[in-house]
Amino acid sequence: MATPYFTQDNKTPDVSLSSLSKPELVSLHKGLIARIRELENLMQVVSKGKYTWEATFDAISEPVMIVNKEFTVERANLATAKMGGEEITKVVGKKCYQIFAGRETPCEHCPLKTTLANGELAHAKLGNKIHLQDFDAHAYPFPNEKGELRSAVLYYRNVTEELRLRQELIQQEKMAAIGMLAGGVAHEINNPLGGVLAFTQLLLKRVTDAETKEDLNEIEKAAIRCKKIVQELLDFSRVSKEKEKCLVYVNMLLEKVIPFVQMEIRSLNIDVHFDLKPDVPAVMAVPNRLQQVFLNLLTNACHAMPRGGKLTLTTSYHKEAKEVFISVKDSGMGIPKEIQNRIFEPFFTTKDPGKGTGLGLSISYRIIKENGGSIDVDSEMNKGTSFTIRLPAAP
Ligand SMILES: Nc1ncnc2c1ncn2[C@@H]1O[C@H](COP(=O)(O)OP(=O)(O)OP(=O)(O)O)[C@@H](O)[C@H]1O
Ligand SMILES: [Mg+2]
């Protein structure tokens, strides 16, 4: 409420107090009290507004910060502090790239500069090497009261999971397409190939000439190898039927598979260690198909240790997730980082021609997926590789 005793700027009474009469002083006192109440109310509105804005920004689970031309953080929300592993009070004044990525220099492709240069929204994909996550970074122009553009709002959206799902979808679609194609081709080749093999074996019985016999033996060997590949292609494209599935105890199945690779284990001098937890429940799967997965992983592990090593088979049960974990770990050569995302692709192999078709892991991937599970790889060069399978426990 304005009173006549206040100046235009509402600061100091425009009168000498000694010249005022008592009623005037009382009126001035009342006016001052009214002014103080007004200011108190205003302060409350301002502090409520400040709280609402801060709470709004803190409620956003992704990092949001106001950053100036020098990449210095002027304001930030709680998610920013959490990402940088700092207390919120220590974030202001630091460089955005220190907080976001623990870097000493600005991130490559940072959208801040573009926004400050042309006053428009800019956007870029940034990787966070500390948490190994991918972010979509958006920079919005943030002019000050005078309309000068010296800062921008930076907003980071974590897209790691989104990218992983997209990648998985592409992988699944690719597998399905190749599966159909491979299955069709394999089916067509299977019968004539059977004919080649049968006639070769018939001829082998008939001919007596040693040289022809040797040639026929080569044809037979090649035809058998082709049959094996065709069978693998058919396996790859085959989808297990629900009714073929039954309760499978992975501990028992793993022990059953070992004799199949016994020859490699002995000849390569490999130590096999079992760490099979007794409380692992059954999973629903087609036993032969799951056995094939274990066999593929064990064979690969043996091949990765040509000068011997340690093979560890572990199983465990994760109660909360109701998942069975199976891991096949070797102390072999490891898989280079740049090919790790290709090893599940059909026909991807680093083995010499004739030594591998590159179908082992893609078949395994497919079988695990059709059982509602997942298969992941973790590998370090010259230290070893471990494949971890997760399967839902049978209800
Ligand atoms: N345990 C491992 N250690 C090192 N490299 C591995 C391991 N397992 C798989 N790999 C790599 O992944 C590639 C693909 O494996 P995959 O089992 O699909 O095919 P392959 O073993 O080459 O041939 P196939 O299994 O069809 O005979 C291998 O060629 C190899 O480079
Ligand atoms: Mg293999």
C-alpha cells in the first residue's frame, strides 16, 4: 500500500521526522509496517518461485546446466552433480566437460559453441568415457537481462539403453533375414549333396585303382564337410517349437557336454574348473539345442588356448531376477575390442579357411534368444574371454 511519506523510488521517507506531528508519525509507522509486510509477502513469493524452479530442475533426472562461453558452469541441477560425482555446491565454477566427462578439454562436437555463435538450438551425440554411456547433448541459447548471449542451457539425455535396444533390434532383424535365406539355400543343397555323397561312397566300393580311390576319398571328405556346414545352416535357421521344450538342469547338461571336447582338453593341456552352484533351478529349453550352445562356447574356448590354459564353468542363480547364469571363461588370447560386436554375426570368423564357418556363436545367440535369455561377452586381450548366458528360471 503506497503512503504519501515515501519517495518515488520507495526507499527513504521524503520528510524530516522532527517536523511531523504525532498523528503523522503514527501514520508513518503504520505505513512502514504495511510496507514491511508487503516486502515480506514479496520475499515469500520470490523464494517460493526460486524453490519451485530449483525443485523443477532437480526433479529432472537428466543433467541440466547453464554454461557460459568459457565452458564454466553457472548453475546446475542435482543430476549434473550426481553425474560428476560432486556435491552440488562444488559444481558451479567448474568446466562442463570436467563434470560431464572428466576431461581436461572441451568435448569433441560440443554444441555449446554453435549455439553461442548463431543463437540457435544445437545438438550433438557425446560419449561419456567415465560411465561408458552415450548422451544426446542439446544446447539452448540463454540470453541475459540485457539480451546478450553469453551462456547457454546444456541438457544431456542418456541414450545408452535406447542405442543398445536399437542395436539389438537391428541384430535380430539381420539374424532373422539371414536365417531365412540360409535355411532356404541349405534346404535346397541338402538333397543333391546327399546324392553326391552316396554315389561317391558307392564308387569307392567299386573302384580298385588306387589313384581314383584317392580322388574319390577327397570328394567324400569335401562332401562330408559341406554336409556339416549345411546342417549348421539348417540349425541356424531352425526355430525351436514350444512343445519340444522341457525342464533342463544346466549343471547336468554342462557336465554332459565336457566329454565332447575331452580330446581338445587333453591334447591342449587345458585345466577345467567347475563352479556349479547346487541351488540352480531348471530352465525351459530344448536340451539338444542348449547343449549345442555349450558345445560351441567350449569349442571356441579351447581354440582360444592353443598352448593350454584354464577353462572355468560357472553357474549361479539370481533369485531376485529369477535368472540362471552360466559362464564359460577361458584364459586364452582374448577378442580384440573392434570385433567384439561382430562375433555374433553369422559367418563372422577369424579362423583360417576350412577351420571355422563363423556360425557357432550366431547359432548360440539365436538359441538363447528364443529361450528368452541373453548372451554377453567380456574379453581382455591376452588375458581371456568369458561368455555369460542368462536364462529365465522355469516357473
Ligand atoms: N573364447 C574365444 N576367445 C577368442 N575369440 C573367440 C572366442 N569365441 C569366439 N571368438 C571369436 O569369434 C569368432 C566367431 O566365433 P564363432 O563360434 O561364431 O565362429 P568360429 O568359431 O570362427 O567358427 P565355427 O564355430 O562356425 O566353427 C571366432 O572366429 C573368434 O574370432
Ligand atoms: Mg565357434
